[in-house]
Amino acid sequence: MKKPMIEKVWLIKKMLFKNEDYQLALDLEDSENRVTMRYIIIDTTSVSYHNELEIGYHQEDFFIFSNKEDAKKDLYSIA
């Protein structure tokens, strides 16, 4: 069983992209929607990053943290 881990993601338009897919997030950016860096906790119950034909996580499937320290506190509380 994999241990839960913190992952840095890029948030835009309710989608979360892994760091290696930063360019995909930038492609969605416009004057009203800006890319922001966030953190999520991934565990064995997390939804897949590739959902059918889409790439990325959906924001509503995760708790979003604006900084890594808050994510660490939450991760340690469930460990």
C-alpha cells in the first residue's frame, strides 16, 4: 500500500495539473483565469490523474492547500 504523499499541482478553471504538465495549465490561462500553485494529498483512494480522455485532477475531488506546511499538518493528522 502506498503511503499518502503531498503533491504540488497547478490550479486553473477547477482543474489541477501535475508539475510536469504546467504548460497545459498555462494554455488554459486567460485574463479572468490565472494559474496558481497549490498542494494536494494523494493516497490510494485518490481519483486517477487521467480521467477517460481528460488529463488532470478535478478540484472537487481534493482538499486544496495554498502552502506545503498546511498540507503537511493535514497529512500528519491522518497518519
